[in-house]
Amino acid sequence: MRLRTASGDVVPINLEIEATCRRNNAARRRRKQDTEGSSYISPPLSPNHTEMDAKPARRVTLEDFSKTATPQFFTSIARPEVQAANIFYPHSLIQLIQGNLFHGLPSEDPYAHLASYIEICNTVKIAGVPEDAICLNLFSFSLAGEAKRWLHSFKGNNLRTWKEVVEKFLKKYFPESKTVEGKMEISSFHQFLDESLSEALDRFHELLRKTPTHGYSEPVQLNIFIDGLRPQSKQLLDASTRGKIKLKTPEEAMELIENMAASNQAILRDRTYVPTKRSLLELNTQDATLAQNKLLIRQIEALTETLSKLPQQLQEVSSSYSSVL
């Protein structure tokens, strides 16, 4: 049985339309699964192609796994990306950096090393190369010994920014324990017995510099310094303010302390007792020994002089005796 369409074409009538629909849906699903399962469509085999033409997969043996792979990078610091096509560092710059080596010893100051290193690197300006890139490139030249081995312990090309290098360097050589130790030194500051105000101020500033991570604000620093002064120095500061120095603002107090420290050092000497004229009873052991030695020397000189005059005296006595006879 046939059916004529509107265009005049004659098509056969499908009496099993449900079965045909199911077959079409199943074929559509298979095509969809094949498309999603693999994006690679193998080309059709030529009539002359056989299965023997396909190459067998390479066998991977245990020896292949035991072979040593050559590292791709040999330095921990990655070369920074810069606009300059070529970078040339003067040999004199390398020499200056190597004259300030950091070995990683406990007695060395990592902050002082970084400050000196950055100061040297800032003497050079290269077009198209940022300052941080110069510091990153040359940092390995400033290390030696244990510090150099520490830098090479990182994966190759792992350190990519100067900030990252500084953070890891300080974490290694200035840990939290050093910060705690430095804060204790600052908080327990006291002026020495034979130390002027100027010398005490310089020593206090040195303690602050050695531990930049102390976290003390300027008012707290001033209170620690003033509380650590000897009574005589505090009296001088209070007298200069005609009251109490702690009633001044931090700026006023700091200016006053600096002015006092720059004044006459002899006036600012803080001594508990300055003798003007010492008697024999006030002499210490060393002075007493020196005095005894001087006394013995004088006695020996007097005895020597007396002995030197003895022959002349004997001659005079003998002459007078002969004249009497």
C-alpha cells in the first residue's frame, strides 16, 4: 500500500511505525555514546591494510624506571622576566657583594646583611630591569658556607620573587626565638654605672636596630628608656623640663633627650661618687702597692747615696788622724 504526498511523490506506508521508531532511537543513542567516549575518530582502513601493519606498544622495563633523570633547573632562584634583552652586571658590583658575605653563623645579623646588600645593589641602575630583579639575580653571590647550601636546598626555579627570598631568609636566620630574646633585652634595658646619657641612648638604639620585629611603639620605647636610666640622669631630664619628663608628649620628650645627649658629656656623667682628694686610707689595693714601691725606691736611692759618700768620709777621717800623729 502506498501514499501520495502533497508534492505528488509516492512513498510506501510503514505499518510497523513503533518498531521503526525504537530502532532509530537506539541508533541515535549509540552514535551519541561513541561521540562522548572518544574524540578521536580513526580513519577508515584502506583495502590493502592489515592488522600486521600496526606498530606494537613499547615495553617499559625496570631498567627504564631506574635511569637517573637530568634536572631541568640547577638553581633555586628563577630568572625574573624583564623587558631588557640583555643584562650585564659590572664585575666591580660582584666584588662589592662578595665582600659582604653571609655564612649563616649565630653571631651574624641577617637584617644588617640585607641592609648592606640592598644598599650595594641600589648603586646600579639598568634600563628595563626593576630593582627587585637585580636583588633577586645577585643574592646567591652574597652567601657562603652553610647559607649557600641552605639556598640550594630548595627546588630548582622555585624562588621567583625577591619578597619570597627575603621572607624565607629571615624565617631561617631570624626565627621567632630571636625576636623574643631581643624583646627581653630591650625591656630590661638599664643605664650602666659609668655610662653617659648619650652612650646609653646609642646603646638603646642599637638594641632596637638588632631586633626590628620588636613591635614596641615609640611611646613604649621612650618609657622603657627613661625607666632604665639611673636616678641622676632622670633628675637632669626632669630639671630641664621644670617638672617631670613623662608629662611631655613623645615628640617633646625625644627632642629633649636628644638635646641633652648632645650637650656636655662631662655634665651627663652619672657617677655615684667622684673623689676629689684621696688620703692613704682611701687608696685601693693597686694604689697601695704602687705607693709601697715608690717608698722602697726612695729608700734604696737614699742608701745608695749614703754608700757612695762612705769612701770619701773614710779618707777624710784617715787624713785627720795622720795630721794628729
